[in-house]
Amino acid sequence: MTSSSPIVIVGAGVLGLCTAFELHRRGRAVLVVDPGEVNASLVAAGMIAPAMESAIDDVSPDYARLFRAGRDLWPDFAAAAGIALAHRPAEWRGGDLDRMEARLRALAFDARRESDRVATDEDYQVEPTQALAALRRALGDAVVAGTVTTITRIDGGWRLEVGDRWLHAEAVVLATGACDAVAGLPDVARRLIEEIQPIRGQIGVAAEHLVDHVVRGPGAYVAPMASGAVIGATMEPGRRDTTPDAEASERLTQAGWAALGRSPEPLSIEWRVGIRGATADGLPLAGAAPGEEGLFMALAPRRNGWLLGPLVGAVVADAIEGRTASPHARALDPGRF
């Protein structure tokens, strides 16, 4: 069985779906091939947090500007896709408050110092379950279940094997997370994917309502979720195992209570693990695969997949359409490696 679609997106995490939706709202025909696995985008707190993430990681001003640009695309993108975007204060408690306040201000983020915390109003949050469902709903029948096992260049485009079905595409977007390279990819694209570092992330979803906004502290954050609260998160480079670790669970729980300034209480927590991908410089691969006409990438956002989703989608869509690149496209260009 063979069918055609101008643009096929391989993968249905946040970068794949954001890219597909951006192309869809530009009037382009797309097809998203979803392998159906629980991906790292779902095992996340939905942080769109340029201020806190920039300060915690002590990033450069250029990175902070890029993260802010990613956030600034969210209000319009969320409204178009039907995603509920929460704009709440974010707080840092514990540790060196003077240093945290200084980092935020040095990167041009607002910061309010209170007696035992530093707060900012520059961060947003989405509910991953709701956001992914909204993107799927907006794309409708363009999201199909299946696993791409082979990709082959053909005259005028690409041929993808999906089970007993063959897809012909004018362009292909690889949004496969931290997964192995699909068989048949050109050497340059395969090498870039092989160099993506897996990062294991563990979070806990608590049934209890613990906070009304994001609270961070040394070693953990606690954030509101529709089901109660989320406690996270580990960042363990080089690991691909997905069984929750009891020691990490205890460490995160204790750090979470410390951030809240409360004594530990019994909680009903479901621990989850997702595998993220990261490049050597911590920024995603977004744009055209080097030297391969019609092949594009939307991969490896480290822990900033939700923050950078619309920006990655716009950069990839611009590259596909041959538009003038956004000012941030060079920083995400797969050719930089």
C-alpha cells in the first residue's frame, strides 16, 4: 500500500507536534507518524520557564534571549492550538537567594526579592497531557499510528516504510527524540542522531494539591498539575533505563518538601521516567539536515522541549518553505555540528 503526503513528521513528541501544527496552520499538508510510545514530552512538568531555567543553568545572555524568544511565541501558538497556557509566579526558595536574584537580573529577567524567596513573573506552564491532546485534536487525521522502519531517498523526495505501508513525501522532519537513527538515513543525518546524548529524567506525580504556582529550590521543584502536583526532576546523562529509582524518588521528595518549607507528609506519588535527548551545546537541532534536500530535524531540546516547541516549529517550517530564517535559526542549525 502506498500513499503520498508532501511533509511527513516522524515522531509525535512536543517538537514533532509543534512543527506539524505550525506547518498545518500555514496551510501545508502534513502527516505525523506516531510510534505510540510514552515519550519524554508526556513525562514532563510542561515548564515554559526561560527565567528560572536560565538562572539555574547560569546560561549565557544569548541563550537567555533565545529562551525568552521561545516563550514569547507561546501565547499566540497556544490560542491557535487550544492549549491552556498558565501564567503564574515562579519562586526560588532556599540556597543562595542573592546569587539567584543576581543571575535573573543579569540576564534581564524580572526578579522580586522577598524575605525567604526570589520570585519572577516571566515563566509559564502547560499541562503536557492537555497540550499534546490539543495538538493532536487540531491536527485530526494527520496523526497516524505506526513506526517508520526505513527511509530512502527517491526522485523528488523520500520513501518511508511504515509497517506494510509506504509513504512518499516531498519533505521529512525527523522528530524522533533520543531514539536510534532510522535505517536508510543519509550518513550525515545518522551521525548527528548518533551524537545525541540520552538524558534520563524522573518525576513524581502526586495526587495531592501542594502548590498554586511553581516553587523551586536546590535539588527539586514542585509545580501544580491538574491531577495534583508534580515533583521533579532528575537529569541523568547517558542513561536510557526507564524503571523509577527508589533512591531518586526519596531524594526528590525530601528536596521538594524542603523547597516548600514544610515537614514531610505521606503522599500518593506515581513515579515516571522519560528519556530526553541533548546535543553537545544543549540546544536542539532544528532546521535542514546538512547537505540533504528535503530532510529536516526537530530534535534534542534537552529539558526545554516545551519551552522551545513553537520556536523549533517555526524555524523548521521556515526552512521547509524557504523563508528568511528567524534570527535564532543559526543557533539551532543542525549544520553547526
